[in-house]
Amino acid sequence: MTESQLIRDHAMRHIRFSITSMLVIVLFVAVGFAALRESSDLWESGVFSLTLGILEMSILIAIHRTGSKRACWLGFALLGTTDLGFPQVPSIESRRNLDQYLSR
């Protein structure tokens, strides 16, 4: 083999994706765009339920895995639930308005 062929072979080893992973990415993007385009209460509740199900599944997987796989799923579960929970916290402005309302 020539030197350029070795370099090309080495570079191609790092950029390979399986068909399954590409299909999952396309599915994820398609559901996201469909939810943005056809926004309704049904879509919102469906995507929210799917998100909760995936986060619950990640907690169970983190319990049953060991080593670095456990750390990966634990991080996914922790960051996912944190990201899902932050919008539920009332903002500072709404607390001020509540305090003004209660002080009347």
C-alpha cells in the first residue's frame, strides 16, 4: 500500500457510522421537525411522554450496567431530568409579582 492509501484508510476508520445509528438520527430529527411543524396538544403530550419514558428507561439501564456504560447512562439520566425539570421552576419575575400580589 502507498502512504496516501494508508492515510485514507486510517481516516475512514474513525468516520464510520452504522446504518442503524443513522436511521435513529434521521428518526429523531424527523420527529422533532414534525413536532415543530404540526404543533398541538397531542404532539406535546406525546413527545413529553416519550421523553419521560426514555429517561425512566435510562435510569433502569444505569442501575443494571457496570463501569463506563453505567456512567454514560447515569449522565444521560441526570442531565435529561435536570433539563426537563428546569422549565418547571418559576422565574424570579413571577416570584416578585406573586410577592406584590400577596402584599396587597
